[in-house]
Amino acid sequence: MIVIEDRQSLDSWVEQSRMWGGKVGFIPTMGALHEGHLALVREAKKTCTQTIVSIFVNPTQFGPEEDFSQYPRTFEKDRALLEEIACDAVFLPSPEVIYPPGGQTYVAVEPLASQLCGASRPGHFQGVATVVTILLNLVRPHAAYFGVKDYQQLTLIKQMVRDLAMAVEVVGVPIVREEDGLALSSRNRYLTAKERQQATALYKALLAAQSLFKNGELKAIKLEKAARKILYESGIEQIDYVEVRHRKTLACQLSVEDPVMLIAAKVGKTRLIDNMVLST
Amino acid sequence: MIVIEDRQSLDSWVEQSRMWGGKVGFIPTMGALHEGHLALVREAKKTCTQTIVSIFVNPTQFGPEEDFSQYPRTFEKDRALLEEIACDAVFLPSPEVIYPPGGQTYVAVEPLASQLCGASRPGHFQGVATVVTILLNLVRPHAAYFGVKDYQQLTLIKQMVRDLAMAVEVVGVPIVREEDGLALSSRNRYLTAKERQQATALYKALLAAQSLFKNGELKAIKLEKAARKILYESGIEQIDYVEVRHRKTLACQLSVEDPVMLIAAKVGKTRLIDNMVLST
């Protein structure tokens, strides 16, 4: 596996990889890789001739009070994991490679970026949209892979790619969960043993809402109430949101149709998110 | 010359044109073509194997009080002009081809977009940045050509392409002027005979400032004052701005260095712009 750190080497790699009809698959990450990320790489390898993962902890998507400096950086472990599943290349840029000094440009997706996680993390999705645009322009992949776990992020990137006519296929890859249902996340490692136990309530809350929905409950507020109850009962008190939205547009619905439930909550000091399409 | 109206035909044309090392040159326009636009096509044809012009009067870059509905649409004449200079293709999309319903994404370049023309045309440069991004993503040219006459627009697009790492070379092409110095513009046709005469004052004002600068005047305010005087004397009273800025960044300077002078003024009801690099 080749490790690429600068634009020129990346460009040569991309040129070569696209030659003779080669298909490039791209997985942008912030590192601290886990099975969820590896599932993205495996999905890419199914149809692409070359697969490249980027590892870049993007400063512009963290708020001033957030965990940018504490975010786990585990490159040697990440590299070993990627080698093991025969990933072809890893792009490991410094902040200056992504953001040369004097930058003024950003990409905004409104109103999608201001809701849900965007409401409590102002600027987050503008940071995401901008860095993904830059990375896609640098890597020029045929397909880019994102985890369904970051549901709003995936929806936003699909919207952006469509609106700006970017020549890339955006592929969402299902959530990978622990045995007890907790969705894999690089932030799970922040959890204490007790919090780790509490955190399973997110999945249980989603399952409860799904079960209610399948039994005919169509009122968003009822589904949300049932999910909140389970979170509270497990001792999770700092709920950011529990919302049922339209699966494709994330539009609010009183009476739900093709719904996804999205949850964000703090377990101890760690903010976790999870979601479930209720009809599946 | 092929006329392309939809994304699929454009895509085929682009694929074919890029084959075997072909180099695509792109000139985005709003039509109402004049010698200034044709100079862009000629410049592209010098180094590109295929040259494509887009004609799209972009609604999002016009303010509610501006001349979107009145903007001249002269496609048959435009086509003849492009045929004559052997342009290879013209892309003539409907608004729906550029902006499919439900769009939420825009590209912003701040603070560059809020100054000069941006101050009196809020949203204008956001519309420009967004439509140019979409067009570049659709056409995927090797080089894109813009007139120096829209100096702030050219600067903004260079900034955006750099910041978002777009894989395109941005080429600025010098202003084409009438015999008496008036910069060619699609809006010149709005001028009455008397206004047409007055309009030459923009060029004269720039020349006066340039002459002062070459004689050693380095105070921006003195250069601007001299230019304003010439505009007033010709009867132009609605001056939007007369500003000396840094040639590359458009930063303000008390004592000028590598300066460009930019003018925007209304002659009658028609808003005209012009500029000159003072050291040339």
C-alpha cells in the first residue's frame, strides 16, 4: 500500500489508476479506523480497480468547544488495518495540503446543514461539504463511499454532488454494529465501562420505534416519544434530538412516510449518533 | 458546430473530446456575444483541440431589481458568430439542466464576494461562483477562459478554483475596446447615443489614473480622486465605486503597490464596469 502525502504524488497516482478504464474508489475518513471504515473499503474493492482511503482530521468541521485536539490519531494502527485488507493507497495530507493559506471559499448546503446535528454544531456541515469537495476534486474518484451511520452527512453529500453536478457516484454503506447493537464509532473509545453499557440504549430506542412503526404507528411524535423513553430509562439525559424524518430528504413529517429515525445524545461527555430506516 | 442542450449529450461530447489526449477549452458566457467573447474563443483555440462555449443567462446572479428579464438573448446571431470563428460546440442549457428542482447548494467566496460589485449586487458573486462550479463540473475542461473586463469575477474564480482544488486552468483574456476606448460589453447596447459618448469617460478616467501613477503618485485616494473628476466632468454622477486595489488579491492599499483601478458607474440606467492595471 502506497502512502501519499502531497498533491503531486496523488495526482500521479490518480492519473495512473484511471488509465485503461481503471475505476477509482475513494473513502474519506478522519482515521481512528474501525470495522465500519473497513466495510467501506471492502465495498469499494468489490467494483473498483483501485481503492484509496484519505485520513484527515478536518479542523473546519469541529466547533471551538469540540474534540478536534483530542480526536484519536492512530495512523500506524490504521495503516496496518488497511494493509491487511489490501487497500491500494492512503492519502495522508497535512492541513496545508488541503487548505493552502489565504483560502476564502466554502460550500454550503442549506437548509439541510442547519438542522439536526447542524443545529447544535454550527459550521460543522459547511466544513464537511467544503473538505469533501476539495478531496473529491483532488482524488477524482469514480465512486466515493460513506457510512450510513452519519446519515445526515451522507444525505448532504448526495445533495451537494447532485446540485453541483460532481462526476462521482456516492455510495452509502450500512452501519456496522457491535454484538449488543452499538454502532461503531471512533468516539466509542471515549466511553467509560458504565457509559459503554448505557450507549446501547440508542440502538434499543431505534428498534422500539421501528417495532411500533411496523405495528402501524404513523405519528412521528409517538415514535419519538417511545424512543426517548428508552434513552431516559437507561440514564441518558442529554438528548440532542430524536427525530423521525423522510428517508431521502430528511424533511419533517407529522404522519410519517418512508421514515428514518435519527438520534443524537451525549453519553457522559461523548456525543453519539445513530439512525434506522424504520421500514427495513 | 454542434449545439448541445442536455447533460447526456454534453457528457458524450466531453468524453470524446478528451480522448487520446484531447484538450478541452471552455468559455462560459451569457450570450449576446461581441468581440470580447470572440477573443476568448480565439485564445482557447490557440492551445485546445476542442473549444466549447456555453450560453446561459444565469438567474441566480441577477438581483431582483436587475436586468435578468431584459438581458439580451440573441442566440441565432451568437451561433453565426461562433460558426464563423470555427468554435467546435455550444452548450445551451435550460435553467432546469443547470438547476434541477430542489437544489440547496451554493459556493461562497468571502470576503472577496462582498466587496466592490458585490457590495451593490448582494448575492451576485455567490450566483457566479455556483454556476461556474456547476458548468466546470459538467464540461470538465482543461482550461476555462474569462475576460479581464470582469476583473473581480476573474479574481474570484481563480480564488475559488485554487481553494477547492478544481482541476482546471483559469485564463484571463485582455479587455477588447472600441476605437474610442469603451470596453465591449453586452450591456453597451442599452446606451443612448448621448450615454454612449459619456461612457468613454470610464476609459479616460483609468488612463488619467495610470498616467498619474506612472508619474509617481502612490496615494490611492489621489488616484481615485483624479479618476472621479473625469467621470463627473463627463456628466456621470452615479458612481458606484472608483477604487485602487492590489492587482492579485484586490486588497485595499493606502499606498499602492502593483495596483489595478476598478470603476463601476451608471451611465443613464446602464451599469458599466471597467478596469486597468496601472503599471502596464
